[in-house]
Amino acid sequence: MTTHISRLADQFTAAGHGVHILAPYSGDPGTVRGYDLVPCGRPVPLPVGGSVARVSLSIWKRPKIKTLLRTGGFDVVHIHEPFAPVPPNLAAHASPALTIGTFHAFRERGHLYRMSKYMLRATPRRLDGRIAVSNAARRYVDKFFPGDYEVIPNGIDFERFATPVSRLEEFDDGRLNIVFVGRLEKRKGLRYLLAAYAELKWDYPDLRLIVVGPGESDAGSLRVMSERSLTDVVFAGRVSDEMLPAYYHAADIFCSPATGGESFGIVLLEAMAAGVPIVASDIEGYRDVVTHGVDGLLARPRDDMALAGALRTLIEDRTLRNQMGAAGRRNAQKYRWPAVASRVLDFYKRTAARPELAGTV
């Protein structure tokens, strides 16, 4: 969500619009260029749906936020996750401006939205327009707050990932590389990829698995590595934004075995932009990005043998890998940030032009 907001701000600023961001922030606001950043408290890690969200619990900031929204002269107030019961969302109704909400979340269970439904009963009626980042996110929020939602996806820095880079020397030795990118959280399903990799290594000894992302391996992953004596998995850890494209370009196959809770597949699109074929879990959110048999293969979630079967198909067929990689790159072009930002701006205008809101912007 942080990336989504900052990239939209970059695009809107470049188009000549004035942008203010109200968000939790722990750095120096003076280091943010191109738009005004108004810190709404320091970010606090909060476990949510198997991941960790960083939110502000600084309720005492609410009067300041309400005053700014009322007096700032804004044409549009765009709230991300409007029903999260934390600032600045609690004060979103304070602005007289056109108010838009974007919903990012998807969960198999709806505890957060279910609680919010009772805590923020009036808030849904304050939104003039609603956006969901995927069909999965739309279906999820619509169960608790029925209404009309425009699906406008997340974007990616297509050129950054599509631009060819020199293959990382340590992985340019003729072995076939499977790459995983993501936080080492249980719901990312790394344990199933490790089990699939152990199965495949018997037949493909030159196979290599590269794991990119912060965090510590969960207990299930550690158990698989111990039981299967996996000693050659490369754990690259957290890598810089500058280095990340090189890891995608080192991949022959990109694999994301997430078990659920994904509203979108940004890592899938980044890999597609790099021209890499995809193997991923057949889950909501990922189906919105990958077309099975065209730019990747979707396998039954939480099933290491199904995952191994999909990987085996691509391992054995270089032509298919190339075809899917090319199709994925074409698909990823639709998610360039300029295109996404243009759709958001168009939604503002169309919403403001509704008869009951005409003249808002």
C-alpha cells in the first residue's frame, strides 16, 4: 500500500497536481520530494492476517487531521483502506471534498472488516467513490459493505524490471534457477516450495532455489529442510530495490506458493516484466494476474506435489518457458504506473460528474 500511494503521488505530481500524503511516518518529512508529507504518528507493527501491517495508533493526532481536512482546500481526499479503525481514516468524514476509498485487502476470513462494520457504521455512506485493487479485493469488501466498486489494479515500475541487466555472476553457471521473492511468512507458502524442490532435485541435480526476502524461516520450512536434508538453498535475505531486478533476471522460473490472503500479485507482475514464466498457487488475487497456461501455471495451494508437477512441466520445456515469459511481459505492460494513475484520475472525474456530486472537483 505504501508503494501504491507513493507511486500515485509521483504520477499526480508529474501531471501538475498538488499532493498531500497523511500517513504514519518515522523518517524526516523533509527527505520526501515532490509532494507534502504530513506524519500521522509513528508506524507500529500490528499482526494482521498472517502478515504484519505498520499503522499509526496515535489517536491524539485526530484533531489535527480533522482540521487539515476541513481547511486544506482539497478537491479530492483519497483514503486507502477506509475502514481500518486508525488515523487518519477515523477522521476521513471531516473533509467536504470528493472522498474516494481504495480497498487493498483480501482474507479468507473477514474479522477486520466485520469489526469495522460495527465500529464505523456511518463511514461507508461518506465515500463518494470506491476502488478495489482486484476482483478478489472487490468480492471481499463487498461482503461487508455492498456497493459499486471500480477495479483499478496496483501498478509496477515496468521499465525497471523489464530493462535487461547483467545476470548475477554467482547464478550464471548453467544451472536452472527457481526464484522466490517475498517475506518469509507462513502464508507465503515457502515450505511447500521447499518440499517440491526436494522432490525435483532427485531428477534435476542442477536445479537451484533462490529465496529472496526478509524475515526468518517459519517452523514448517525449517522442518522440511531438516527432514529432506536441503543444504543448497540460497537464502539471499533482504535485497535493495536497486538489486531486486537482477534477481528476477537470474530466474528461469519464478515461483510464488502463497497459501491465501493475497489480494493481488505484485511479485508475479515484476517477474513477468522481467520475462520470467510463473508457477504460482491457484488462489484469489493471483488468478487476477496469471492466466493459467498462457503466462504461467497455477497449482493447487498447500500441495507440494502439485507445485512440483507444474515446475517440472516448465523445467522440461524451454520453449514453453520462453513463450510464457514473453506472454507475461506483454501482460505486465498493462500495469505501468502511468496507466494506473490515469485510470484513478479518470475515476475521480467520472465520480465528480455524477449528478448528485456535479461541481465537486
